[in-house]
Amino acid sequence: MKIVFISNLFPDTAEPYRGLDNATLLHHLARRGEVRVISPRPALPIISRLRRQPWQCRAEDEPLQPVFLPAPYIPKIGSRWNHRLFAGAIREPLRRLQKIFDFDVILCAWLYPDGCAVAEVAAEMGGPFVLIAQGSDVHAYLRNPVRQKLIVSAVNASRGVVTRSADLARRLAEAGARAGLLHPIYNGVDTAVFKPADAQAARKELGLPPDAAILLFVGNFLPVKRPALLVAAHAEVCRRLHPRPCHLVMIGGGPLAAQVRAEADALGFGDKVDLAGRKNSREVARFMQAADLLCLTSENEGVPNVILEAFASGLRVVSTNVGGISEVLDHGFLGKLVESSNPDELAGAITPLLSEPPQSSKILLHAARFSWDAATEACGRVLQTASGK
């Protein structure tokens, strides 16, 4: 089977973590067939016309022969037109690719504008396409009446939609998508990277205190992730655990980083909050091996891969109960879900777990459900049905 993947969520050398899960899935699919990539990058219309090729392919992605291109995008007020602008950007590159790579199906991640653009171009070309719903493209965009109508139309014109959680599928169905097209498929985990290891050795390597409680956050510093909420909860945990120290390691980056640092300092625990910056998968895995708990405070989510990676590392999770997280964090030995966004309640969930040893064997058995082989097999079936191969 020959697949063309189209999405802005695909990594390059400047943004190696952008759409990394999509790239991983594509490499697994490429073991069973052939895959090519077109990655439109949103830019203001004038800039998109002037911009040349500033994006470079990562070495590991060269077999996928990605084509990066600017795509006009009008922020805030462009909901009625952005998918058509994206369609205009991908139309000719896709036609050129078809002449040398007679693909069977298009796979597109991110419903708007990418998926809506693919729906328009695929209708012109008469070819099948499958969409991937990532998370915010459902949670946020379905609240916009214009985008909701376009998304539901694109979904119903597709041959199938992979959703990262059952919750995302439910939300799409409630918005008017045909339920038979929706296929909840969780991402996989690279268990060669994310696996248990000696915590003290990991702490020594990372320069973390051997006897402290270590909380870990992995994510973008964006409003939807609410990192300041975790900083406030961490301060309360420090007060409850005293005199035992509690350190919070926050991996990631984004516009709220300075606010997070200021909040930690203002609460008096800045010396116990480490903003570690962005890390690659192996670095994240090492921090997971050193930590006591992974803590997430998101406002909405699909099923974050970082939770599945934590389980594969034998690490418990405390998280706000949003999106599809309860689908995978569904037993007490895996951690705790918090219904409130109150820092005291979050601290109340975290603190007792720090005195309870993890049931590692149970966590790892649960984690075995989430593999890239299983995810690829399930996604491959959707693509095969869509293509008729």
C-alpha cells in the first residue's frame, strides 16, 4: 500500500518534536508499505508567498522524502477561508507527487485546516483519505460553529478517522460525525526507550537529590496545560512533606515559562523547581526513571503519550480528569485522577502517593497494551479498508 501523509504536524531539524508521534507512526507504516510526506507550514498570506524553503528534513525522515511548503493562514478571523488557502498550497504538490508515486490513500493529521483542505483536494482527485484527530483540533475547534461545520463535513467525506481517544470519537459523533467512521486508536510507546531502571542511578546522573520526592511534568508551557497550577500544587506538597524535600522538574518550553518561574519564586519554592527545557525522548525517559510521579494539570487532552510512556517506565501518574485520560488511567495502582483544578486538591492526591511504593509489575503489565506494533496494526487496517487494498 502506498500512503501520502499530509499535515503541518511533522518534525524538521528546527522543530524536531513537532508531530513526533506522527513521524513514528509513519516509520512503522513504512515497514509495511511505502510512505511519502507533504507538510504545509502555516504562515501569514504575504509571508507565505515570499517564503522559500527554510525547513530541513531530519536525517531519520529522509526515507519518507518529506516536502515542506508554506501555506497561507489567517489567524483568528480566517476560519471560513484557511482550509481553502491550505488546499491551494497542497493541490499542485500533491498532483506532482501522484505522477511519480501513485498512492492508494491519503492520511492526514489535524482536522482543521489540514483535514478540511485534504477533503477538498481529495474530492477533486477522486481519491480516498483518512484523518487523524489529535486532541485540541476537537476540543477547541468544535466550539467554533464555522470550524465545526467544516470538520464534520470533512469527517463524513472521509473513509475513516483515527481518534487518539474514545472521548475524541464521542465528541465528534455528538457534533454530527458518522460514528461508523470513527476509530479510537491510542498511540504506541517505544519500550526500548521508556522502561524501568534504577532510580538512584538516574538521579545521580541527572544531578537530582537522592532522598527528595521528585515530581515530573512533561509538556508545552501553554495555557491549556496550566503549568502554574502544578507549581502552586507543588508548593503545597512541599509544606505537607516538610522536612522531606520535594523537587518539581518541568520538561518543555513555551510562552508561559517566565510566568512559571516567577510563580515558583513568589511561592518561596523556586529553588525546588527545575525548568529543564525541552528534551529528546531518551532524556525524558531518564527523568521518568528518576521520578516518583508524573503530574499533569491540563484543561483538555486526548490521551497524552507522555502518560503511556510513564506507565512503560513503571511511573505512576496524577492528572486532572479531562479528555480521554480516564480511559488509560483506570486503576488505582496507576495513580490518581483529580476532578478539581484546585491546587490543594491536587496536592492532596499527590502527597499520599509519595509514601506508597508503586506496584511496578501491575503498571508494566498495563503498559504492555500500548505498543507501536499494536497502534500500527490498527491504523493499517483502517487505511487498507479505506483504500480497498
